[in-house]
Amino acid sequence: MKTASSMGAAGDRPDHVPGDGTRRVKGSRAGTSNTGRSGAAPSRAAPSRAPTPGAATSGAATSGAARSTHARPPAGLSAPDAAETAAPELAQAILAGTPDAIVVVDDAGRIAEFNPAAEHVFGLNRAEALGQDMIGLLVPARRRRAYRAALARFSGTGDQEALRRLHRRSATSALRADGTEFSVESTVLPLAAGGARFCCEVIRDTSDLTQATSALAESEQRFRLLSTLAPVGILQTDADGKAVFVNDRWCALTGLTADEALRQGWAGVLDPECADFVEAVWMDAQHAGEEFQAEIELRSRPGSVKWIEGTAVPLQDASGRIVGYLGIMADISARKAADAERETMLAAERDARRIAAENAERLLTAELKARKATEAARRKLDEQNKRLRELDELKTQFMTTLSHELRSPLTSIVSFTELLKDAKPPPGPQAAEFLDIIERNSDRLLRLVSDLLLLGHLETGSLPLDLAKVSAADLTEEAIRARSAPAYRRGITIEFAADDGPPLRIDRLRMLQVLDNLISNAIKFTEPGGTITVTARCDGDEWRIDVADSGIGIPAEDQDKIFDRFFRAANARIEAVPGTGLGLSVVQAIVDVHGGRLAVQSIPGKGSTFSLYLRAAR
């Protein structure tokens, strides 16, 4: 600061600036001789002291008076003399009123002056600071050694080379009274007064500016980083709309280099057909105070079309003044393609629904016709079923009546045949043979009539059951004894095995009829010399009675029909094995009313196994 040269003793004034840059002052006009003017060496004077705040106020007032004096010099003084007289007070007023901190140190590094601005900046009052080691008090530790060396060289030799760096304006740091370090901007001026060397440092607190600059740099760095990482194109303009920044994504979307994008801005990437639309939307957004947003067709390269969603917002300073705009461009080509595909699919779906509705209407019409036809067919079928049931009932009644009518004469024939065979004297050989034929066929007819009567009762649900607990082993053994004679006559062996177990709850006579039928069939279809195996096994609460023979077997295609009424296997017909085809259907009906089940396994030429499953009594 130029006025820092007035920091000498009161009444001193600048004389000239030598080539070494040190400002020198003449001796005091009051109380000293004008030896400076005669060329004698001036006496060494004590460093000057700045005025206290009160003195600063007085100095300010004096400064005002000095300004009046400059306007109208006191009587008897010329204008230059009056200015020289007012200079010390004016210098003190400037020192007290300047907003920058001023610290003056002597050649020993002690503080010789500390103005009010310095008191505010460093948090020290002038009285505490004067005479203190400035470097230890105000300079951060890392700079003290270099600072002391430069100051010592200047004080001892007057060599300003060491201070030349400090003489220039620079950004550095200082210490407050509480030990905190803060940023400052300082100007260092070497001084000379009264034969002594002084160093004056004008200091400006720049901590707020440094923080603001750092925050701005960090914000700028974050913006650059985010713009680099952002998946959208970003364009920043000044208040006139000139592009000042674009990110890499913007260049990738537009197909332009950064320089080309900065030159062309928004307008250079829009499809000309969209320009009027974009301008209209932009004006509407500005008038409404809203952000601009629109979907725009972008032509990044000849023949290349992209759809983007553009958004633009104004950038404002602290006062609300618009200083620029920030534009964002997101590629929505994939979404547009998906929307178009969805619309195509929706249109196809609507067509499909329309066609489906038409087809549904036709199908409904056809269904109504089919339903009517079905109802008519069902009515006709019901009528036919009713007629068949009536015919079946008539058949059952006829069979029952016929069986009753045949049973009595057959019983008489069988009885009288037995009487004739037992008559005395016995009949001759031929007559005996005829009687055997009569007896055998009568017995066959009697069994057929009995089966027909039983089926009739089963179909009408009128067959009574005399249920009782019966041993499965005893039941099976009794059935085997009843058929042992026919087996013996054919030379067939019957093997029997049975487990101990819980009894069966069955109609004993009906179940004997079942086993008798199964064993009779086994004897009938087994060649002489064959073997029949009958077993009764208990598995938990279920009995299984197997009748296995080594006969001709049953063809596979006939096994699922073997229990049908009047059905006979093909090989049985070929072999001319006698039978009516009613026996197994009677067996199946009796087992069903007992809650049991039948199964058959057979291999043609090797034999068959019929399995009867019955629940044990609880």
C-alpha cells in the first residue's frame, strides 16, 4: 500500500524511492535540525506506533479537516506546506480506516504497528500485539524458518533478493489468536525510517473467498464427474443460449465432436421439421415458468434417426438472474420402438379379439344348434333306454318264469333217474348208460336254471344274504372236497395251503358257489394229469384266495371280457369245452355284493390264476 511509507516518526514524509526499492523518510521537522537536507547522516529513530482506535477516529476527523485545509490552506502557509503539515494525521487516519490488516515489523521481527483491521482479522488487540515476535505469533510453523531467514538477510544487509518473493502479491496463510490457520492474500513492502529497516505487510482475509472457490471447484468437479457418468446427454449454455459445455454422451447421441457440438448447440441436432414444435413448447414453458420437456426426433447422422426426450431448465445466480440453461437429452429410441411394437401388438390383439368375437358368435350359434340336436338325441336315447329297460325287465321276468317252470320238471327228472339207477333188479348196461346221460344233462340244465335265477335276483337286488363269520381255510377246504371226485376221475391233483387268520363275514353258501365255480372251471380246462393249486393267504385285514391251474389258459384279448354274461374264450370254443358262459358272471356278481373283487392272470398254453379278494371280519 503506497501510504505505508508514512509509518515513520510523526512528521516524517516520503523523500524518494531508491533503486533498491526501499522507501526512505527525512527526519522530523519539529525538534531536529534539517541535517537530512545538508547531507549529514540522520539519527536512528524508534519505530512509529499506530494510533489507538480512539486516535484513529481522531485521525479520521483530522483527515476531514485536512481535506478542508487542502481546499483552503491556513493563513500564512502555502498549499504544499499545509499538505505536509497534515500528512501524519492523514496517514494515521488511512491506517485506522483501511479494511485490510496492516502489520509492520522492525528489523528484529517485532511488531511495530498493528491496525484495527489487523485486530479484527487476527483476534488480537493492538496492545497485545505490539512488541511481539510477528513470525511466531502470526506465521504458520511450516513457513517460519524461511520467513526468518529472508527477514534476517534483509535486516542485516539490506539485500532484498530474499524478500523479492514476499514483495510480490501472493496467496498464503496466517494464524489467528486461537491457533486456527486461514487463507490470506498479502503484499510485502520493505521500508526504511530513521536509519532503520522495517517490513510492512498488507494482509487481506480471503478465507471466505478460498472456501467459496474450493466449493465452486468441487461443485464443478462433481458436475463434470456426474456428466461423465450420466447415461444422458448434457448441454450447458450461457444466458444468450451459446453452448459452453457438452458431455461425452451428448456427442455420442448426436454423432458430433465436442467442438462441433459447442458450435451447433441445440439447433444443430434437431430435425428441421421439429424446430417449430420445439420452439413453441419452449416458449410455453418459459411463459408458464416451467421446465421445458418434449420428445424430439433427432437426426444424428444422414439416414440415422433417434428419438430423444429433451429437458431444459434455467440456471440462476444468487439474485435469481438467469445466467444460462442446462439441457438434458435421453435416448428413448428403444422405448419408442417398444411403444410402436406394443401398438402393433395391441392392434393385432384388437383384430384377434374382433375375429375371436366373430368366431365366438358363430360358435355360439353352432353350439346352440348342437345343443338342440343333443337334446333331441338325448330324448331319443332316453326313450330307447327306457324301451331297453322295459325289454330287459321283460327278459328278466321271462327268464325267472322260465327258470321256475324248468326247475321243477328238471328236479323230477334228476330224482327219478336216481331211482331208476337204484332199482332192483338194476338196469342193464345200456340202460345204465342212458340213465347216466340223462342224469348228466339234467344236472347241467339244473345248474343253468339255478344260475339264471340267481342272476335275476342279483339284477333286481332281491338276493338275500345270510352273513356270518366263516373261516377262510375251512371254506376253501370244503369247496375242494366237493370237487375232489371229478378231479380224481380226470387224474388231476389238487394242492391246498391256507394261513391262519381272522374270519370272513360272508354268506357261506354263496361263497361256496363262487369257489365251486372257480375250481370246476380249473378242472374242466386242465388236461388229465395236470395240477390245480388252491391257496388262502391273509395280508393284514384282507384275504386272498387263489385258484391256479395248468390248463389251456385264456387269450390276452379275451381276459378283460371273461366275466361278461354268456362270453366264452375263443380257445374254449375251439377245444369244444362245454359251458354256457354264465358261471364267471355269476361269480363276479356274488363277489360284488360281498364288497370283494376278482382278478385273473393267464398265459395261453400254461394256465390261469383266478384271485379272490375279501375283507376280513372286524
